[in-house]
Amino acid sequence: MKTAAQEHVMNDSNSALCSITNKTRWGIVAIAICAGVIGAMQLGKVAPAIPIIEADLAIGRVTAGWIVSLILAAGAFLGPVCGIVGDRVGHRSFLLFGLFIMFLGNVLGGFSPNASCLLAARLVEGFGFLAIVIAAPSIIVSITSTREVRLALGAWGAYMPAGISLIMVLAPLLIDEISWRGLWLANAILLFVFLIFFAKCTRGLGSASVDQTGIHDIKIAFSQAGPWLLAGCFAVFACQFIGLISWLPTYFVEDVGYSAATSGIIVACVVVLNAFGNLLGGGLLRLVRRSNLMAITSGSLGIIAVITFWPDMPEWAVIVLSAIFSFIGGFIPASVLTGVPRYATSPAQIGVTNGIVVQGANVGALIGPPALAASVTILGGWHMASWIILSLGIVGVIIALTLRSTE
């Protein structure tokens, strides 16, 4: 039997979606997505630089994996808290704060003398990244019409692959010219310029009335199974996807023999397909039940990973299979992110519900790169490590099928 709260979630006429404006402000939506893209660039900038950073700072593969993922540590522990803070201070102000903190983190990272300082700088970047990914979708929901919210959030879901693929192409070129430290400082400049641009373009946005999150709203959001199950699915996907994508450039350089530039272009093309998968996933939700789409996708990702790294697999097949992995992987973010307003029983709960979901994604992405690096090192190769991704896929299927009871 469904509880009254669950019935409330399922009734779209009473859901958080009905608080959305009657006219979508697509210009602001695009700017908010750009903020996410620039934030994702900070997550993705490490992967192409790993061989150079390993040599420069004399670190091992597992430490390098933590440099990749530590930016997500804040979100792994503070997602719901930051969702509440964002609701309190205003989403625009919170996003501006995030851009500024990421700017500081890049400056600190660019001047880091050792691995410990670089890890600390990545942690600082993480607080900014968390603020951006909490605030941006909340802004998008608040300025999007009910009819177009699924489209807008589907487009927002593409911020991660768009940002990572863009930096995968640019980073090798910049590293050759200005070193990895120059790459960090160039990103600092980009963040500062975009901060000023965002502040000017969204002036007055924060003055709109916003429902404040109260203790009652927080209790309801935390007591619902739906947001936590969405977060669980997102955690599994992030561990699979970020874990694999973070090491693909290194795999193509060290195991296949490609140059850093060639590897960057290949991985960028692979990752950008995830953005198209996000867009298609939003459309598939009109035809396929959310939990079914997530279950099928999670299981498929695990199977594809095992096949991709099967011994003696041709190079072209690894690239094709990685592309398929990335493309269908986009169905998970589309399913999860469009589910946030549906499982928030009031507009005041969107921030904290999004925080729960973001926390799940960050937990998975934090664990993925170092876990896969350790698996490759301990188990003796990529093929054995790919079974870890299959195991995660099975967990994802179980969580998605459990989510069905809340739909």
C-alpha cells in the first residue's frame, strides 16, 4: 500500500513540477548548463595529464586515481547539506560561490609543489563543483515550464560528458604548450571570466521568491525511498562510467601505444556520445518505465565492459565498444535527473532531493577511479578489472528494480 506521501509524489498536479514558471527562459537554462560544463571540465582535466603528473610528482597509479576523483569527495559526504544551504542562500548566489571556489582550487593546484598539495587543491575544487551541480538544476527547474522541464533537465544531464569530452581534446594541446600546471591556471582564468559573465546575465534572478526548505520538508525528503534509490543507481553508474573513462586515455597511451593527443581525441569522441545518450534517454522515458530503463542500462554496461577488455580484443573493437558503453550510459543520468522533481513532494524539497542524488553520484565517482586502478594493479590487467564493472552492473539492476515499487 502506498503512503500518503508516495501518492503525493505520483500526483503530478500536486508535485514540485507545478511550481515551475509558465515560460521557459532558455537563455538562462543554456548559461546554467554551461556552468555545469565548465565544472565538468575540472573533473576531466586530470585524466589526459596523468602520465605527466605521475612523472613530475613521482606518484603511483592509485594516488593518481585519487587526484582524479578527490574533487568529488565533498559531494560524497555533503550533498544533502549543500542542497539545504543552496535553498537557504539562493541558488544563484550558491552557484556564484561554487565558481569562485573552483577558481581558487585551480590556482592552488597550479602552484602545488607536491602530490599532497595537489590533492588538497582538488578537495577545494570539489566544494565548488558540488555547489554548481546542486544549484544549476534547481535554477533550471525554477525557470522552466512544466511542459518543457523534462527536455531542459535532459539537456542538463549532458553537462558531464560535454565538459569531459571538451577538456579531453583541449588538455593534450595545452599541456604540450604550457605544462599541466598551465592547464590548471588556464582553467582558473576561464572560471573567473565565466563567474563575471554569469553574474551579469543572471542579475535579478535571485530576487525571485523561493520556497525555503524547512525541517518538515527535510524530514519528508529524507524519509522517502525514491531519492535514495535514485542516488544508489547514480552511484553505481558513476563508479562504472567515471572509473572507466578516467583511465581510458592512460590505457590507450600505455597499453595500445597511441600518443596523448590521439588518445585524447578518441576518448573525447567516446565521452561526447554520452551526451547524446542523455538526450535520447529523456525521450525513451516517454515509452519505457524509468526503473526498467535503468535496470537494462546498468546490466548492459557491465556486460559491455567485460567484452571490451576481453584478451586480444582488437583496438578498433575496444574503441567501438567503449563508444557504445558511453552512449547507452547516458540513459542513467537522464532517468535519474528527470526523476528529482517527480520525487520532490514540494518545490522546497527540490534542493535537498537533488543533494541526495548528487551525493550518490559523487560517492560512485569518488570510488571509481582509484578502485579500478587498484583492480588493474592487483588483479593483473584490464580484463580482470572489468569484472568489477559487471558486478556493479548487477547491483544497479537490483536497485533499479527496487525503485519500481516507488513508481
